[in-house]
Amino acid sequence: MKIIALEHELPGATAEGFQQYARAEAARAWELHQQGIIRELYFRTDRDEAVLVLECEDVTAAQQALDSLPLVAQGLIRFELIPLGAYPGFARLFTP
């Protein structure tokens, strides 16, 4: 299942907190990418938040993977998860 994960900074997060865990965060994100869990990783251009495209069995598995990120574990960020399915609209055009 494809899942979009939108990062949200939590109240009380500081630049120092992010800096302290930045290297560990990047290393864990790379591990998840190498495992095929994080398929795509972007930064929004309108604010300093990441957007990830995950491939997981379900939303629970995606949340567990994201919980392993140091910035999540330290309470600096959380992710809003959006499960995606195939677009069904084409069926209206091609089925009687």
C-alpha cells in the first residue's frame, strides 16, 4: 500500500533539538529507504516539512516505521498518514 506521510512539527520543538538528532534522523531515513519502506522523500517548498511516500502493508506498519525515526521518538515531529488506493474513476469511462 502506498501511504503519503506529511510531517508536522510539534509544539516545543527547537532548532537545537532538530540539530541534535539530524544525523541520526538522516541515517534512519536512509535505512528505511534501503528497506524499500520510504520510496520517495521530499521537502515542501512552502514550509520546512518533509513529505514521504511509503510502501507498507498498512497504515499501522507505516506508523511503526516512522516511529523509529529519532525526531519522532524525541517528540519533535509527527506524521499525518494518508493511505492511497488506485484511482477508480477510469472504470466509469471504460465499463458499460
